[in-house]
Amino acid sequence: MQALEQEIKKLVIETLNLEDIQPDDIDPAAPLFVEGLGLDSIDALELGLALQKTYGVVLASDSKENRRHFASVRALAGFVSAHRKS
Amino acid sequence: MMRRRVDRLGRIALQAAYRCQGSAPPCPVVFASRYGDVGRSVDLLDQLARSTPLSPTSFSMSVHNAIGALYSIARGDTSAYSAVAAGAETVEAAFVEACGLLSEGAPEVMVVVYDEPLPPPFQHFPAPATVPHAWACRLRASDGASGYSLTCHASTGAPDTPAEDALPEEFAVLRFLVSGAERFEHHVGPRLWRWQHHA
């Protein structure tokens, strides 16, 4: 799971073009949006697309569920490992 | 965190805007670009043609006023911002827009001009920029004693004098503004734009 967290951190940095941020700078338990890393709704869409392309996971349009999956890198890793197709 | 959203053209345009604005108070801004960030649109069209999902970030940044909007959001500035494109007369259109804002009472207006070479398959479009460039200036209404004027007349065709310098056409107005020259005439189709410096 730790390897997947590291992989997702890299995916976040590359997908969102986060300059000056290294994977180790991201706390896997910290919030990704608004606080913590400070991402916004466009980032959420971009990240959803990248997760879909990379792992074949499809995000439902249920916003409550998504809010939970996108809470942190750790939550994303849990979601990906449960639903990945590749 | 905003910088990650903009590519080269947006970066140079915003750098020019930030430097020109400095610590001056917020004012209306006219962003002017003949072709804008067309590379993004090409990427999006390419993704559509291949039936792959579009990048939401690219989509949100592909409109002509996206760079100006980012400048507004990043600075929390809600002044009047506009984005103009008017072919070979883009710079003139920007200054006309700025004069309109000044005549409506804005004490100062900033104009930001930016363009870059066109990506394939659009390189054959008329007069693309030869180099990525951006410049900005702040305009105030003249006190009457000195300043610049811009007027539009009917053109009977550009004079047949070969240009002696190698400066690309896209810099003609900028050169006039910084050179101290008295006059610059820009022929575009049936129109003649006359820039004059009143010292």
C-alpha cells in the first residue's frame, strides 16, 4: 500500500504540474483539497481523469463518495487498490 | 499554486502584467492577443479526434480570457478585465478599448499584449508571431500638453518602401512607443491606423 501511495503522489504531482513539490513533501494522510495541498475542483476533475487512465478506476458522480475517496493520498490509494483494473 | 495552470504564453503575459502593474493600485486591464493560447485548443481538438477524454484543466484554460482571468483570481482583483483579438489590428483594438475605459472614468488602464508562434497545423495562418513575446503598459488620459494619439483613416494602400530593419512586424507599435518617434502608420486592408506622439 505504501508503494501505491508513493505512486499516487507522483501521479498527483505530474498530472497537476505541481512545481517545487516532491513526493516526500506530501503527507499521505493530509487533505488534498482546499487545506493541505490546496487543490481545487478543476484539479479534482483532472486527477479523476488521470486515475481512470492509469488504473481503470471509474469515479461515480456521487459527490459524497468521491469526497471520501479524494480526502487524501491514503484514501485514494485505498480506493484504487479496491477498484483497479490494471 | 496558480502558476501550474499556465503554459509559456500565459507565463510571459502574466510576467509582463505583474511587472508593469508593480505596486500600482488595481485598474481595468485589456489583454490583447491575436491568436491567444491556441496550442491548447489544438491539443483538445487532437484529443477529441482520437476520442480520448479532454483534460479539464486545458479545457478551462482554452478560452481567450483565461490568462486575464487567472491574473484577476491570483490577485483577488475584481476590476474590469477584457480580452481582445482583432487580427493584424489587435494592438490598435486594445488601445481603443483602453481609451473607452479611460473616457468612462478609469484613472488608469493597463494593456497587455502577447502572442507566440502558431503550432502545427496552423503555421500557414497570416502573420503568426515570429517569437514568443509579451509587453504591457499603463495608460492615462493626456493632460493635453503631451501624449499619444491613435486615429483611424481610410488607407489607399501601404507605401511601397521596403522595410530597412529586420524587426518583426509584431513589434512595430512597441517600437514606436519606446522610440520617441513622432509617427507610425499601420496599414491594414482598407484602414490606416495613425499613431502620433505629441511631445
